[in-house]
Amino acid sequence: MNTFELLGQGLLTALQWSHLLYALIGVTLGTAVGVLPGIGPALTVALLLPVTYKLDPAGSLIMFAGIYYGGMYGGSTTSILLNTPGESASIVTALEGNKMARQGRGGPALATAAIGSFVAGLIATLGLAFIAPTVVKFALSFGPAEYFALMLLAFMTVSAAFGDSTLRGLTSLFIGLALGLIGIDQLTGQTRLAMGLPNLFDGIAVTTLAVALFAIGETLAVVSAKHLAEEKVEAVKGSVWMTREDWKRSWMPWLRGTAIGFPIGAMPAGGADVSSFLSYSAERNFSKHPEEFGHGAIEGVAGPEAANNASAAGTLVPLLTLGLPTTATAAIMLAGFQQFGLQPGPLLFITNAPLVWGLISSLLVANLMLLVLNLPLIGLWVRLLTIPRPWLYGGILVFATLGTIGADGSTYSLFGIPISFGLGLLMLFGILGYALRRFHYPIAPVVVGLILGPMAEKSLRQALQISQGDPAALFHSWIAIGLWLLALTAVFLPLYLRYRGSKVLAQIASDAD
């Protein structure tokens, strides 16, 4: 079947009333958490992993994707009205959006962000649908050596792209790889590093680790931080609708942002924050009103918002076709697939085609839902900013605890006292998550190491067994060599992009002065 037929079948799956409900829940939750400063879609998806353990796999994954898209939408609200990005990808939006809000043009800023996100999400989702089958055909030729090189590329990507230091990223990765060794060896059947605890024979549950690192660790980090000053929310004055001049100045940035964001999101070392910075830089160069940049240029909102939403769809290309996560949220979504016994990659398009195409088609539905939700309900999203932080993070702790107990009800006897084994791991890894944040180590590489580590080990050992122990077999094809070269590029490219981004910020600061 061609792509249009597959998309049509996917729409039939996505338009089932239960899946529409999951999509609505996802985009609503995603927008809400995107609005709330300090809470991103990765944390929300991690919290919902244990809750959705016994739900419909297609519906749960559609909800996770809705959260991802909604988080990108919602992050613009706090950037514009509060000058505090809810998501790292919305940092650039705050530069011009908040200036527009202070000038009484918060409505048009929110409108160009929402419509630009819709346009970019629509085009990028169609791009995902047409590119994914080509990547799948290419990936079906992979053997154990190619899969090991692909896993290595994933490791280098998350280690170098997340955080400010490649060394810290690698350290976090090796923590995850070490945790992935715990349990029964897949090839020999022997138990490793389980310390005699039967509860660890199946290894560390990804859901427990993800919830602990993202939810418990974040809560402990917020509690330990100094008291934050009260933040002022800029009121939305006047109409939220854009003028004819606003439309004229926004439509090209929307398209340019989409063209920049989608391929960068699909790159192993890409990401929404990188694409939004590059889009902002491009709009400064193309604008007919460069003097307005730094003082409330609408192009500086339209382009980056389109770029970060297009990047969200681009991120799903390597995730669905190769099982390669390039963002923290993608890493948690990978865990979501695995909790249902699904492994993202080329075989997923063959063995679970209705699920994959239903997920892709649901993104089109989610985009329309987000456009309808964002502008009419802007007053509701603004009110969310008034929720006291103690209530918010207290609720997160309760939700994380109940979800973990529901997913893992096993107990362990300590000094004759039965205690919940899942809660014990949750507390232990929560402290680890806090320590990583305290010393500025990225979180996502730990999760990726736990998920992909056993797969990389299995592929490596299979490749060496086939070649009678000859390590040259790891470089026996041009595909494997190319992936090894990409892994090296993934280490050095983020260093260059960070340098480029710092130059853009320095230029912005000098212009503002």
C-alpha cells in the first residue's frame, strides 16, 4: 500500500472514540504541563507510564504523543506571559514574546505561536509519514553489527546532546549501562548483579527508574532550591487575533521554521532547542524589520515556535524507524513502547503496522485539537500559573507513589518487616536523580542506557559469535562504518551548535544593550 492508504487506515484507528479520548487527554495534559514552569512532557509521560501499564497500547502511545505535542504548544504561554519557558525549546520564544506582551500585544504573540505550531505540526507530521517507510526499508538490511553501531550512535547522541558537558553525559550513560546489566543474562541465562534478590532477576523496571529520576528527583531538587521570587504574569490585553500585518509577517517564518525544525529534529544530534535557536537566527537575517528584534518582533515568535513543533515530529522519525531516541521525552516514550512488549524499529512497521500508522495519524488529530484548545482557553492556562508550588509537587509525589505501587506490588522482607520493593527502588533512584541534578548531570542518558544497553550487548555478542570473535566484523559493511562515523559526529556537532547558539545569544544581548 502507498503512504496515503496507510495514513487513511491509520486515521480509522485514530478516529475511534476511545483513541480520540486518549488524544484529548494527552494534548490537554501536555498543554497544562507545558504551561507550568519546571514541568516538562518527559516528567508527565514518566508519571503516566505505570498508570497506563494495563491500558490499550495504541491508546496509551497516542496519549504520550499528545503530551509531547501539547508540551511544545504550552511552553510558549509561560515564555510569552511570564518570561519563564516551560520547556527548553521555548527559551527563544521568551526573547521576543515577552517583549510583545509588555507592549500589550500578548494576544497576537500567543496567536502566532499557536497557529505556527499547528502549521508546522501538520506539515512535519506528513513529512514523518512519507519519510518513515523509506528509512524502514533501509533499516531492514541491518545485521547485528549494524544494530550495535546504531546503539552506539544512540549512546553518543544522548551523551553529547543533553546537558552542558559531554563528559557528564557519558558518566550518566554509564550509570544507565551498569543498571542494565542487572538481572538474567539474555544469552547464557545466568544471573548478574542481582545480589541474591529475586525481585531483581528481571532487571530494573524502566518505569520505576523513569518516574524516580524525572518526578522524584525533580521534586527533591525544587524543594532544596532557594525560595524563588514571585513572578509577574503579563495580562493578555485586547484581542488575541492577529492583524493583517501580523499575518503578512508571520506566514513565511512559519514555513522557514518548519523547514529548519523537521530535519534537525530527525538528526541524531538534533533537538527542538537547537532548531529554535537556528530559526531565530534565520529570522533576524531575513526580516525586513531587524531593528525590532530584541524589542518584540513577531517573526521572533513565529519562526522558533514553528521550528520546535516541527522538531517534535522530526524526533519521531528515528524513534519509530530505528528505535533511536534524540530527546528526553523520546527516551521515555521508548520505555512506553517496551512496557507493552513493543520494540520501535523497522520490524515494528511490519508486525504492528496498524498501531504505528494509527499513532502517526493521531498526530494530525492532536494538532487540530491543540489549535482549538489553546486560543479559546488561554484564560484557563494562565490561571494554572497561580497553583502554589507545594501543592503541585506534592501532587506529583502522590501520583508517582500510587503509580509505582500499582505497577509493582511486590514486597521484600527487611528485618522481618515487609516493605514495598518498588517504592524502595523509587526512593533510591529518586535520590540518585536529585544528586545528578545537583551536580548538573543529564538525566536522559541514564534511562537510555538502561533501555538500550541490553540490546547493544546482545547485538555485540551476536556479531562476535558469527565472526568467531573477530572484532573487524563490527566494520564489515559501509552501513556500519557510516554509523560509527555518525557516532563520532554526534559527539562533536553539539559542541559546535552550542558554540553557535552562544554567539547568537551574545549578539542578542549586545543588541539589547
